[in-house]
Amino acid sequence: MKSEPTFAIRDNALAIYQAGVAAADPYLAVKHCLSADAEHLAIRLDIDDPGKQRLGQWQKIHLIAFGKAASAMAKAAEEAIPEALRAGRGIAVTNYENVAELTHTDVFGAGHPLPDAAGLNAAQRIAEKVGRAEAGELVLALVSGGGSALIPCPVESVSLPEKCTVTSLLLASGADINEINCVRKHLSQLKGGGLAKLAAPADLHALILSDVLGDDLSAIASGPTVPDPSTFAEAIGILQNRQIWERLPDAVRDYLQNGAKEQVPETPKPNDPVFQHTGHTLIGSNAISLNAAAKHARQFGYETRIYSGHLCGIAREAAEQWVKAIAELPPIEKPIAFLAGGETTVRLTGNGLGGRNQEMALAFALAAERNKLDANWVFLSAGTDGRDGPTDAAGGRVDPGSLARMRAGGVDPAALLDNNDSYHALQASGDLLVTGATGTNVADLQILLLYPKTTAGR
């Protein structure tokens, strides 16, 4: 076997990542699920079973899409829906960088991750369109990650700035995503089954591209088309336990208290009749992309192992644990690919620039040096949406020479990691992974390729 140059291994890592992203291609995923003749539309209920379909004699189809993949999903759907069945122009809402002009759909850009007035305007347009749907018609909702921020539609007595204040306080308090979702569902007209409530008595079907590990439909875009089991009382309890109840805007406290007293309606629950005519199809997820990446790695000749299908926790700690797990293995005798999917977090202690994937890549390189990882390796960590934190990079791709390149560039990688400045560390070594917006979002992928230190083969 001949030696395998590091740059070739880096290329392999990128190709495996790209295969995972391609498996979440929103246009192809929607195309795969819809089929039609001149007067009818069939919706696949299971992407792996073409025999499971939803058929309806719908008089009109109302198309709405929201999330980072909304443009591509709407393009596929408008091509599939027969002209005679279109209920006017569709509406799609996405982040500004993914806006695209479509033939039969109005596409609106909106703020993400912070909601803005443009998103509020677009959400109100969606609510108006869905509210006009009648019995015998279908609302086809195309849902993808980011949808929660992109279509903010607070209850009438709460303003958008007030709702944003609540979210900011929850984030600063350390609340987890389930706690945040519980609260904001109870301050929204669309989240937590609100969209399904607006659509009734029309039929509703959602094609969902999941950015949530485990694919909990009530968590994806805050569950606008599915039941919400949480309550006003639970929302208040979360805010009190996080010690921010007294800091909330008065309008927010008043509305939540009225809800707990049953003076305003609860979010729709699993037994609510509004869900009698709803359906859902999961068309893409992190697990699907992880499996596609693994298949591609095997095609390259790697022995392929899934390190984790639910990689979470603090990014730098996850990197350290991964390196230690690999360092304890017997010596590598043939090329191996370890793959993971998930969504880590960053503990902010500095004021640098970066995201969870860049931080994980930098932390991995430092951990590999400390633990004397005895192999020729490349590690890639990147978001499938092509954007990692408030940067233009999707993540990072490091190898045994990365730290030396950083130091030669005049930077101290450990100091930059301590300052949460992974972006400038990886920039100095040429290890930033910049892909541009991918138009999809199914969380993150990590790829570790290992070769024997002196020999390798494809």
C-alpha cells in the first residue's frame, strides 16, 4: 500500500460530508413525495414505501413553505401541483440568503436566528392564506429548520419585540430548547398546532425536513402542524424556575396568567378535532444524512463506524472525549471512517468569532496533539445548512498539520479556543470550510478519517 497524502484524505472527508448534505436536498425530497395527474395529487406517507400514499379529491391546494429550505421545497411542490388545483400563488418564507424567485410562489426573506418585522409580515400573510382554506381543500405545508424564527406571529396582545425579549431572557437563563419551545408556543398564533387550527376545516399535510435530533415533530419549527402537549401552567413554571418571571414584559405575564386561568384558549392538544384531517411525512433528517454519508464512506473503501447518532453537549468536551476514545483503540491497520451526527453547543467564555462546528474542529486538533493521536487523520465538523454561528463558514476541517500552520501564522490556537475565536484560528491554518448556503438544514455532521501512520490505501 502506498502512502496517502493528507490533502487526498481531506478531499475524501469533504466528499463524504457533501453526500450527507445531498441526502437532505429539499427539492429532490419533495419531488420524491409528490405525484400528480391533471386533476389529482398523491402524497407519499413514507419515503421508503411508495405504496403508502395519501390521496384526496381536493378542489384546491394552498401551498405554504417556511424554513431555511423553503425556496427549494416550494419549487418542487409548485412543479408537482396541477395548475387547475392551485389556490392562487403559494407563499414561502426563508432566511435572506436562501431567497429565490419562483414561478407560482411569492418568496419572502426574513430574519434568522433573530425574528424581524419582515418575518412578522410574512407570517401574517401565511395566516391569512391558511385561514381562507375551506373544507374539501388542502393546505400543503412545507416545513424545515429555522421556521420558528422565520414566521413569528405573536398573539394579538403581545408585540414582536416583547416576544423577542422573552426568548432572549430564556436563552440567557440557560433554558433548553424544550423549555423555550413550551413558552413561545403559548405566545404564538402559529406554533404549537396553531397553523393546523387555522387550516381547519380544510385538510392539511406537512412535508417535514427535520433539523431536530430524534425528529420530534412538535419541536421542528415549534410544531405548527402537530398537537402541543404542554400547558400555560408549565410555561409559567419554566419562567419562574429560571427566575425571569418578574423581568418579563407586563403584556406577556398577563397573557400567560389569563391562559392558566382558562380565559384564553390553550394550544390544541392531541385529541383536538382540528387534527382529524392532518397528516405528515418526514422527508429528511440528520439520521438519513448520516446514513448517506456512511454509505459514501464505504464506497471510498473505508471501514465505516457510526461514532454517535446523537452527538451533543459542549463542543470542545465532545471533541476531547472523541479523541480519547480513538486513542484507546488498537493501532490502526486499515482506513477507518468514524461518523457522527448531532448538534453540540458552545460555552461562551470569550468574545471571539466562531460557531459550534469550528470550535469542535479546533478543539479536536488540540486534543489530538495532547493525547498524541498516533494516526494520519482528518476531522471535519460542519453544519448541513452551510453556516456555523455568525460566520460565513459551515465549519472546519483539520489534520495533524493544522496547529503548526496556525502557529506559523502567528496565532496561539489554545488561546484562541479559550476566547471562543475558532474562526480566526482555522482561518490562519486554511482550515475553514466555506460552502455557502446549502438550502437545507438537518443539524451537523462530523467525519473522522483515520489511516495507519505510514501506510494507507483506498
